[in-house]
Amino acid sequence: PKGVCYEHGMFEAQVRLIRDTYAIEPGEIDLPMLPIFALFNPALGMTTVVPEIDPRRPAAADPAALVQAIRQEKVTNSFGSPTLWRKVARHCQENHLTLPTLRRVLCAGAAVPADLWAAAPTLLPNGRLHSPYGATEALPLATIASDEIAALAADPEAFARGACVGRALPEIEIRIIPLSDAPIPSLSGVRELPAGEVGEIIVRGPVVTREYDGRADATALAKIADGDTIWHRL
């Protein structure tokens, strides 16, 4: 497996972008359904409520236990997969429950399904469902929220074209280049595609890693040099 090599200052940049993008305030309470995201909480000033989830089988979690923890501990923030949040939403719908203390739910790891977007306004009467986009090597890059998805629904072809992942966050630059399976040592001479053309996504910014630990072959395939900066191929 590839080992991501984090650069000095990258974690601070991740914390800054997450805090500012989602307006997270010190004193909030988080229920991280993916345990590794609890690592951000001390830096964000959030209390962590550990959910009743087996990390080896997160999709098998009991939604009733998760909902009880959110309501009992007055959780304001939670991160989880679309699979888990669909289970939570279905449980709440079947039992006529809402989650009024939640200010935001961050849902990532796969495309958020249309039924979960549709359930969000009722499920979160005082909050929003967000879908951040990125990768282990570059996170976060872009984000979209439930009210923005609702606006897109006015276009009947919007969802037929794929899953919208929103707009790039501040400090993040995104380009689309021609598809290629070969290494691209340098961005010099690489053509940027115009809007509307299908291609390969590349990104750069303070949350983008420069290399893989001990994997020069993987680094060559995934990274593109551009002066003193590095682009990551998604």
C-alpha cells in the first residue's frame, strides 16, 4: 500500500480550511463516524463523542444507537459515509425523529445519493448536509451543501451528468488536463482543457502532499512538478 508523506504545515492548513469553510466554533461537540477524523477535534476545539461503531464494519452500525448519542449528547457536528447517513436518515424517518442540535453533517467517501440530499432539510432542521471532496493525499478540495443541490435539481439534466462535488475551497487550484495513464514529470507543455471537456483532475494547494513514503513509482504516477509546487492527479 502507498504511504502518504505529510508535509510540515499540511495539517495546520487542513484544520484552517475545515474550520473556516464549515464555520466550526470552539466548544462544539462532534460524533465522528470515521474514527480518524477525531484527530482534527483537539485542533478545532471540539469535544469528541465516540460512537458505537466497529471500525472494521462501519456499515453494520446500529442507527438507533447513533441517533441516541446525537440527541443525548447534543452533538453539533458529525462526519460519516453516505451509507451510514442513509441508515440514520431512514431510522429517523421511520420513527418521526429529527436531529435539531446538528449544525452540519459532513458526508464523504462516495457520492451522496439523491434520497439523502432530499431528506437533509427535514432531518437537520437547524443544520446542513455537506459533501466535502478530496483524497487522502489532498483533503479538503471542494464542497457542496444540500441547499446548493436543491437549486441544481431545477435542471433535469444536472444529475444525469454525474455527481456535483461543488466549488474549490480557498487556496485550492483545480485544472482539467487530457487523460493519460503515463507519468507526467512536469506541467510544462501540458494543455489545460476548456470547460465542458472530459479529462483528468489535477489539484494543488497547501493540503496537497508532495510524495508517497518510500514509493518513488507511485509518486511518479500521481504527482506533477510545476516549479516549486506539486500537482496531485486525482
